Amino acid sequence: MFELKRSEILKSKQDFNLVYKCGRSYANNAMVIYVIDDERVNGKVGFAAGKKLGCAVVRNRVKRLLRESYRLNKNILRKDRAIILVGRKALVDAKCDAAQKAFLNLCGKAKIIVEE
């Protein structure tokens, strides 16, 4: 089906800082999304979960939910934007469908869904 390639993921600290500093943020209770239109990082995505969420097991689960929400919907997103998804406390106990619903809500706010 859809897969997430290594070349599509933000890795370097400079790229993360660029998106955090120059990008726009949109939030709901489950996650925050940072969006930027910059040719250096276009089409890439990053995932983050802070230590306030809990131990490493919890943070990794939150990042898995974020990755899966992105992976299932990446075909409807614009390719000329870079985004970072940051998990919040409400995502700790959430199921995959709730994470996906929150993700699509934020994508609609950020206007990064391709109109067909």
C-alpha cells in the first residue's frame, strides 16, 4: 500500500529548527502540526514526542500513531510542504482512528489537503 521512505523523513536538527522557527503551527488537543513551504525540505515529514508525555515506551507509541496517521493519508497531502507532527498528552491513550481523525482535522486547518 503506502509506505514511508527514509528520504521522506526529516532527520537533521537544522531542518527541524527551520520548520519550528519559520513554519506555521496548528493545534488541537491530540497533536500540533508545523507546516512550511521551503524548497530545502519540501515533501518531508518529522515526528516528535516530548518527555512530558511519559517514558520512552509511551513516547514511541505516540510517534508510531503519528507515523501511521501520516502514512495512511500522505496520498491526499500536498507535496510542496514540509510538516512536523508533535504528539500531545491526549494521544497517549488514543486509538489509531482517533489519531487519524485529529490528523485530518489539522490538515484541513492548515490547508495542506489536495483538492481534487
